Amino acid sequence: MTPAHIVGLVATILIIAILSIRSGKNVKSASDFSGSGKSAGSAIIAGAIIGTLVGGSSTVGTAQLAYTYGMSAWWFTLGAGVACLILALGFAKPLRSSGCSTLIGLLEREYGKTSGVLATWLSSIGTFINIISQMLAATAVLAVVFPKMSVLPALAISAAIMALYVIFGGVKAAGMVGIVKLVLLYVSMIGAGIIVLILCGGAAPLVSQIKALQSSQGENAVNYFSLFARGVGTDLGAGLSLVFGVLTTQTYAQAVMSGKSDAASVKGALLSAFLIPPIGIGGILVGLYMRINFPGIPAKQALTQFVLMHMPPILGGVVLGTLFIAVVGTGAGLALGISTIISEDMLGKLKGKSCGQKKLTLSRVIIVLVLALACVFSTGRLGDTILSFAFMSMGLRGAVVFAPLVCAIWLPGRVDSCFIIASIIAGPACVLVFGLLNVLPFDPLFLGIAASAIICFLGYVCKKKEPKLL
């Protein structure tokens, strides 16, 4: 790290912080904060989705996985793009027409208070685990920049910037900052990919070098050009996990619900679908280049080491700042989702201006408390233990919400609520139990969703057979 690197990094973080604070000037109520006022345009919606969805996995994680498995690493961003496409074409209009401000609110209206309370806390736990993993990833980026910084200050800085990201402006801040973050990510990741091609003399020489690397590995060679280098079950499972996770996470539903019209919401989600996948290409090129030329480094350092070695210092600092903001934005957006769910659960039925102010204050307080609690859980051995279970975060959310949500949208009044409650419990229980046992040849998310879907189907059959009163 040189002074120029630090200048670029600090400038990037300051720009994001100032924009986040300024975006809060027009936020006067809880509806402005959560987006239930329905005033966002397609660009803000896309910014809110991308700003949260594209984090450490789509940047540092993509380069890390590409270093070991090549094109298989594209599932981080390819799966996210597919998820946004389904969100746009299948879920955006039904969610908006429901009139509910949260996914949990939709379930509660259809199946009662008990289902809402269970779904609130179970999905929030899954989201909270993901916030912890993002916070630990943020400290890892800071460790590259400031090697002498201890864990506690790094956690405090990460949490403070996550809070700044959304605490003033809510969905609007997430959207505006997300647009800037998208521009920075394209400059960083696509720019890094272009530098790789320049260093290699073009695409053809790079392909030749990759083939030579494969040949040198003999019988155990990795197919770096395959999307399924880790196996169809593993890689396709990773993509489907992202799809289920996006469709059942409050943050992304909140973004499309905040649109000023159905067309704006659909367009915003479609923009996300087409803009996210190319970001992964840059990370893949960097990972493969570093594997060819620096085979001895830890895979997780592939992107940061490339930035320090091959980018002009100021630009390198901007890229490092962008990577930090990418992780921070994901954690902040998830905290906003938890805040909206809990504040609506506590004060959702109350009306009036004073209540709107109470909701706004409560939402902000919950964000601070969630991030402070994440700091506590991220320290020492406890953080390492939780990080090892972070892969189950998306599975928990998907297993809790997906099948009941589908029933609430497309089979209203046709599934018995007792079965919905059973599915909300059984789905995540399967994910937790089989995730801890680690005995399945596939992601336990699919077993959890299958169990939840079967129970919902039984509820549909039983409801259909009920005798009708004359």
C-alpha cells in the first residue's frame, strides 16, 4: 500500500458516506424510509437491488473461486442475474398488487399472526447470519489495507459505515448509493478484466495459457472452461440457492415494492438482471490470471493482490474502496430488511403522523442494534464458528418463506394455515439438521424447500376436501 492507494480508498468511502447522509434529507417518515411510499424510479430500484446483492461473493469470492475452478465461479453473479429476472417477470407485479409492505406481512395477512411471527424471526436469523459473514469479509478487506489494525476497530469501522449506508435514507439511500456502487464496480471489475487481457496480449493467448495449465495437472486437471467444474449438483445448486434466496429476502422485495409503478419496478429488476452477470467476468479473468502467474498465493487474495500489483495506485485505491463498499452495502441492505420486518411487525397496524415518526425512529434504532449485535457475534472464535454456518443463511431464508409465499400469491385462501405454520417450521429445521450433519450430496436448502412444499401441498389438498357449508 502506498499513500496514493490510501487516498483513492478513503476518497471512495467518503463519497459513499456523504451521498448516504445527503439522501436522508428528504426522508420524513417510515414510508419514505422503507419505500412503502412507492415513489422510486427504475434506476433507484436497480441500485437498491444491486447495491445489496453484489457484495464480497460477487467480487473477491468470484476471483477466489475462479483461481481454483475457473468459469464455475460465474454462478455468484449469473445466479443473481437469473434471480432478478424471475423477480421482474414473475414476482414484482404480484408483490406490489398485494398492498403489503413486507413479505412477512403478506404471509400474516393470508395465514394469521402465528405464521407471521414465526416467519419474521426465522428469516431474520438467516439474514443476520449473512450480515455477520459480510462484516467479517469487510474486516478482511481492511486487513489488506491496514495490516496492523486489530479486529475490534475493523469491526467498529465496518459496522459504522454499514449504518451510514442506509440509516439516513433507507431504501432511497440504498438505491442512490447502489447506482454509484454499480458504476464503481464496473470500473473496478470490468477494468481489471481488461487489464488482464492487456497483460496477456489478448483473449487467445490467455486461453492458451489456461489450456497449458490444465495439461500440466494431468489426470486431476480442473476444467477451467466449464460452468460445472465442481460438479453439476454443487454448481447448479449454488445458482438455485441464489434464486431462492433473492426471491425470499425482504430487501429485494422491498426494492420492487418501492417503485412508483409496476413498469418501474419490473424495469428496475430487469436492469439488475442484465447488469450483474458481467461483473463476474472481470473477477474470473483476474482469478485465472493470478492462478497462471502466481500459483502459490492464497486464493482469497487473488483480487486484492492483483489490484496492488497491476493497477495505477490511485485507481487501485478506488478499487479497494469499492470492494469494501461492495461488502458493506450488502450487510447494510440486509440490516435494512430486518429493520423493516421487525418495525412493521411491532407498529404495522398503527396509523397517523406520530406513528410514522415512531416507525422511522424504530427502524433506525433496529439497524444500529442489529449491526452492534453483529459486531459482538463476529469477535473471536464465535465469529469463526458462525462464519462456518454462513452458507446456510440463504437456505434458511428460502426454506422459511418460499413455498408459503408462492401459496399466498397464487393460491390465496386455498391452503390451510395450520399446514403453512408446519411448513415454516419444518423447512428451516431440515436445512439446519442436514446442514450440520453434512451427509447430503446436495445443498440442504433443496431438502428444506421440498419438505416445506410437500406440507403446503398437503394443506392445499386438505383445504380442498373440507365440506362446504350450505
